[in-house]
Amino acid sequence: MLSNGSVTRGPRGIEALRGLRNQPLWRLLAGLNAPVVIALLQELLLEGEKIMASSVLVERLARALVELRAAGEDLPQTAQAYIADWLEQGFLIRRLPAGASEEQYELSSDAAHAIRFVSSLRERRVLATESRLSTVMQQLLKLAEETDSNPETRVGSLLAERERIDREIENVRKRGVTLLGNERALERAREIIALADELAADFRRVRDDFDQLNRRLRHMLVENEGSRGDVLESLFAGIDIIGESEAGRTFSGFWRLLTAPEESEALREAIDALSNRPFARNLQPRERKFLVQLTSLLVDEGSRVHEVLQHFARSLKSFVQSREFLEQRRLHILLRHATQAALAIHDVVRPTRDLEYELSLTSSRVRSVSQFALYNPTERVVDSAIRDAESSELDLATVSALVRESEIDFRTLRHNLRVLLEQHPQVTIAQVLDQFPAEQGLGSIVGYVALGAKHGECTDQVETVTWRGIDELRRRARIPAIYFSRECIHEFVD
């Protein structure tokens, strides 16, 4: 077995594997409670929001733990304790962005890679697909051509390619366009989605590399014994190191290709065209959503890496110019001198020797935490007597009519969607309005769009909807095409 160009057999191979055994990716896969932990991390931070505030993560994890305990899972710790353990194990990354009111958590690159690996094992996929073989062959041919220094060979391959294109043009003119079969198109689309998903994960790995590089630079700056000017020169050199590092060059290539006007526009047009092809209807809702949002997903991931890179440069400069740098350096020097002094006398002075030195106690009063009493709200009892309220002249029918006039009747809208989804696997807002007219006019349209943003699948397509207002005039509007699928019918239960 090969790994990074070296054979993982023999003593050196065993030691390399033992080193990998201590990495977060392997620890997550080999944990005793790995199925539960992987499922929780996947649901909370991979399939949902990529970055989550501390309070939100604790609340959602606590709810998930209650459900799992009710199902018989042995999960004795609190949500806060599990988050702290996952952070220590390297499954999570904790950040405090500038201006944020609380810490934010996200998956580490190792944890995300482990979850994707487990997910790939669950999906049945033929390993040697035609699309994968075609990709390998095309890349090999392209590599052979671009590394060939013989001009005659290069000209010959270009002429052959031109002849092939001419024959293809002639065949199209005579016989028309030969379309790719739905099964083969679906196979290639899923292969592209898998590759794009791995590419999005690469951005997270680059961001982790920047984190490690930033910590190493800070350590180097603290250990630098030169003047402030020397330290600043090292700082600016460090910023260059970030850009010229392997992670920096990798990200620069990603970002340059992703933000190039021609390439990015061609990518958007290709995605729009593919999403409207007949074979795209056979993709799963998750796959269709990923394909439609691919461009924005890659740009968002790249933007986060770009922000991290800029933040590192600013924070390094601020670190050197502030008192924090001087305090860190002074503390580092004191600790180093103390360590050297201890090593110099460790053979002379025993740990049990009386130093005849008196240490003055602090004037602060030190008490155990257990001596503090918790505040009991019941000690301040308020008047909880229930008084009879005056009877109201309104009845339930009047209140219901007032509510319908002032608010959108989401209960009726959810009922309409539930009825249609029991009959059809997928419906749009226009199809719902064909069966159930908009009783609240524009308010009903806005209500369906709000439900679609939360439970449906929004696309870049548009559709025309019509309704009749209170004045009996028929109106129409163009709205995004939103699809409601039968898989989410349980979400419309009141």
C-alpha cells in the first residue's frame, strides 16, 4: 500500500500508521460511540449550518441527546460536556470572529473527511464507472500532450483533434445531435457532484493549514530576541510566508480560477442548463440542491478562507505592535530562564530540601466553590393568585376572522400542501393554486413562498402564478420556482 510516495510496510510504515492513529480522523472512526457521534456531527454541522454559535449548538445538541436517550442510547453527559470533549479530540474548531458576541463552532477538516468517508460507504456505487474512467483517460492524454517537448508531435495531435472536430460538425449537420442517455448522464452528474463536494472540503483543509501556520509564526515572533524593528521585519516576512506556503499557493489557484469572469460565468451557465435537463429530475433532492447552489457554495467557502487570510495578516501586525506581544515575550523569557536555572541545579538541590524562604500569603480570601449557595428563586414568592377576568364579547368565530384578516393563515396553506403531496410526489406553488385558490390574495402567495424557503427546494427558475383579489380582479406575478416534495410532508402537520 502506498501513502505519500512511501511504502507502509515494515517498521517505518508501522510508525507512520501509529502516527495517523492519533489523528482526529482515525480517533473519530475508531471511537466506541462513533456511530452516534458521527451522526450527530453530520446532522448538526455538515448537512445543516456549517458554522454555528455556541448557544445554538448547545441547544440543538441537547434536544438531540434527549431524543437519542429516549430511543435507548447511553449518553450520560451533558451537551456542554460533549462539545468540550469533541473540541479536545479535534473534531470541532472554535473561533471568536471580530465583533461576534459569542464563540462559534465548526467541523474540523479531519472530522468532515471522516463523515464523508462513512457516508460514501453507505451509498451503493459502482467503483469503475464509465465517467470515472473517461475522466482518467482525458487527464492522462492531456498530461502527455502538455509535457511533450516535440513540436511535430504536438502539431500532429492538434491536427488530429481538428479533423475529429470537423467530422463531428459534419455528423451533427447530417444526422442531428446525439444525446447522452439518461442513465449515463445521471452517472456523470453524480460523479461531478462527488468531486465538487470533495473540492468544497479542500477549502476547509486550507483554512486549517492557515491556522497552524499562524500559530507557528506567533511562536517564532515571541522567541525572536531582536529589536522591535527586527520583529516587524520578521512579521512582514511571515505574511509573505503565509502567501507563499503550500496552503497559500493552493488557495490562490482556487480563488483565481473561481473568480475569473469567463470561467465563473461559463460555470453558472452550465449549471443552469444541466438543472433543466430531463435526467436532472432523477437526481435526489439533496443532489439537485447541491448542484444548483454549487457556485455560491464554492464562493462562500473561498470567501471564508480569504477572510481568514486577511485576519491573520492584521492580527499578526496588531500582535507585534501591542503590549500583548511584549507581555508574551517577557513571560517566555522568564519561563526559559527559570527552566535553565532549574536544570543547572537539579543535581545539587533535591526537591525535598528546605529552602528557608517565606512566601507571604495573598490577602485575597480563598474559599471553595462548594461554600457558595445558589440563588433560590422560590425564596422570593410572588402573589400567584388567579383572579377572575371580565368576560369578553368576542367569540371564537370573530377572533378567527380577525386573525385571518391581519395574519397569513399558514395552517390552511400547510393543509393544502399536505393534501396535494398525498396525491403527487412533487408540486409547485402554481400547481397548488390551481387546486386551492388564494383565499387571502397576495398574502397566500407570500405564505407559500415563506414555506418554500423553509421546507421546499428553491431553484433559479421562475413560474407565473395568478390569483383573484378582493376587488375580483385577476392578478399575476412571477416568482421563483419552488418545489415541495413528498419527503417533507411530515413538516406540514399542525
